[in-house]
Amino acid sequence: MIIKRNRDPRRNWPKKIVKRNTPVIGERRERTIVKRTPGRGVEPPTGGGGNGYRSGGMGGWFPHIRKRWLVLASTVAMLASVLAGGVWVYQSPFFEVTHITVKGNQAISTDSVVTAANVLGESMFNADLASAQRALYGLPLVSSVKIDRSWPHSLTITVQERQPWGTWQQDGVAYTIDREGVILGTNPAPAGSPVIVSAEPGSHVQGDRVDYQAVTAAAEIYEKLPGQLGTTVTNVAFIPGKGVQVTTADNQTALLGDSSSIPYKLAVWAAVAKQAANQKLNYTTIDLRYGNRPVLQ
């Protein structure tokens, strides 16, 4: 049996459909991509709509790619401009050596220095100053040389010339020498300077070097003998096979051999001279080539 109940008529009004945000079971929801940058915290989502979700596709990446390419192209263009400017400056005739100033020269002519350096017309950037310096040292009268750049197109060459020190007499010719034994010419040396007489045959030209042992020994003898023996040097001779021979103002002659131990040999000579004076011994020649065993004649 079917029983029909009387229902309230007010319950038959139109019904509302309420849409809830609760997702349907099994539905896939879009996810928000959050970009984290060290030191800057969390950046807001980028992309499409204002709901904070990234829109699909590559549209969001294209502006960044274009910006990077623009920066790279600008950098390359700037580097190319700098490189082109550097090449122009490097090859520009404005930076060629067109003027050379020479200082310190007296006996050497300025033209000789400029010609020997051979750097006129070279670039200030790659001029071979080391080779120029070596060439200048080849000049007989040059003792030292210095080359400085004076931008944009000048060089300054400062030379120090060899100075006369003494006289080297050989085969009847008096050559002026410096302290290193380099022949400077035949102009007279300063008055009172050392004189070395060589028994060797032959002649010399400017720039030649004489026996350095004889020059070194003569320099020490002229400096120290007056204090050791109380007399002066009148002559220093260089005898091949025997070495250095000294003659003093009191007509004594000493054979010293090579240039080694000159102070010691002079001290032995002074001791012998004192002993000979006490014993009233006369001698004219003393051979000091054998150290503490002098031979008197």
C-alpha cells in the first residue's frame, strides 16, 4: 500500500546551485612556480594572468633572451671599437720616433750617437731600445748609456764617456787610457797621471784594450806606494813574461809580477827597505814575485 504524505508546499521553491572551490576528486590543479634567488628572498610568480600562475608556453622567456643578446652584442661592439682604436694608435705615424736628444757627450758627436742608435722612424711602442743600447756600447768612448722615452715621439739618450786616467807607452807612442785600460786616443793625459811603459811590440787604435793586470797593478801602486815607502813612482813598466816593474824617485826598482796581492808585496818591500836601512845595506833592485821571499840585488 502506498501512503502519500502531505508536504509543506513551501519546500517546492527553485533550488540554488552552489559552486564550491573544493576540487573535484581526481582533478589536476595548476601549480604556482616560485623562483628563489640567493640573497633576495622569494620573487613573485611571473607569467600570464593576475591569479599568480605562470601561463603556458615560452612567451614569458623571450624578453629575457632578447635582453641578454642585446647586452652581448653591445659588449662585442664596444670591444671591437676599442681594438680598432688601439690598432690605429699603434700604427699611427704620430707615435714614430722623430726627435732624439743626446746628453753627456763631449768627445763623441751627437750624430755618431744618433746613427749608432738607429731608431729614428721606429714606433715608440716597439722600438728596440735594447739593441740600440748595445750598439752604443760599441762606440769606443762610451762607458755607460741610458735611453728614455719622451712621449709622444721623442727619445733621450744619456751617455757617460770614458775619462782619461793615464798613459800607455808602446813602440814610442803615448796612448791615453781610462781606468779599464781602453785606448782613448793620443791626446795627452792629465798631468801627474800614471804612466805605464810596455815592452810589447805593435800599435793600438781607439777602443783597443791593453793588459788589464798591468793597469790594475799600476793603479794600486800609484795609490799606496807613497804611504808605504815614503817615495813616489816615476815609472811603471809592463814586461812580457815578468809582469809589472816599478821604478821610484830614489832610483829603486821592484819587480812585482802580476797584479795579485799588490798591497802585501808593497808591505814586504817596506819591511825590507827598513831592515836594509838599519843594517846599512845598499840595493837597487828587489824581486817580490815570490811572496815573503824577496830577492835583493
